[in-house]
Amino acid sequence: MLKNRKNDLLYLLNIIEYIEKINLYSNNFENPEILYETNDQMNYNAILSLLTQIGENSTKLSDDTKNEYSYPWKEVVGLRNRITHDYTGINIFIVFQTIKYSLPSLKEKAYQIIQEGISDAVFDKAELLSAKESNYYSHLEFSKFEFL
């Protein structure tokens, strides 16, 4: 699929969904070692997979969106590449800091882009309403959107 700003809505929704799942899998942990060791690393491995998907969806965002909305997009993609190509060398402390300090701002940026994209008619409101009805996006806070 060609990079088209109208397609960015679904990528942004995916990013938010993945962040919320990461929060679900990591919220009960006070430090990276416990997160890493819990459930035979199941939570940690799921988080790495979701971080990879966040990076993958970020690569699909249009250049127009990335240029208009300043965010360290290259770092998001860089983390994806690091996880994908150096799985065993991933530093659990960096992953934990990313979860606690970087993902909240990425989530807010994604909500902002969607809100403004709907307001400016860049994104299709019907597509957002359809996503709201989908079980796939069960962790999104659709109430954050003023028009829903």
C-alpha cells in the first residue's frame, strides 16, 4: 500500500492499541528485572513483539504526517530494528524506560494526530466509528475524541 495520509488513521489506531496492551502487560511491575522474569518472560516477550509492531506501523505513516507532527519517529523505528535484528541483545532497562517514559508521549501524539485529522477531514470519521465498534481496538479510549 502506498503511503497516503488518509491511510494513517489505522496505523495510528494500531499504535495506540499496542501501547495500551503493553501497559496492560507491564503496569504491575516496579522494575525491569521483575518484568523480565515474570511468567517465564512471557510478558516481556509480548512487549517486545508489540514494540516491534509499533515501529512497523510507524514506518507506514506518511511523510506528510511525520513532517507535520514532530516526534522522534526515527527512534521508534530504530527500536523496532534493534528488537527485530538483535533480539537477545536488547537491554531490559532501555525497554522498561521506553515503556514508562516514551510510550505515554507517543500515545498522546497519536491521539492528537487522529483528533486533528478527523477535525480537518483528513481522516474518515466513519472509519474511526467502525474501529470503535471493532473488538480489535478494545483498549483504545475512544472517549478522548471530542466528536464521538
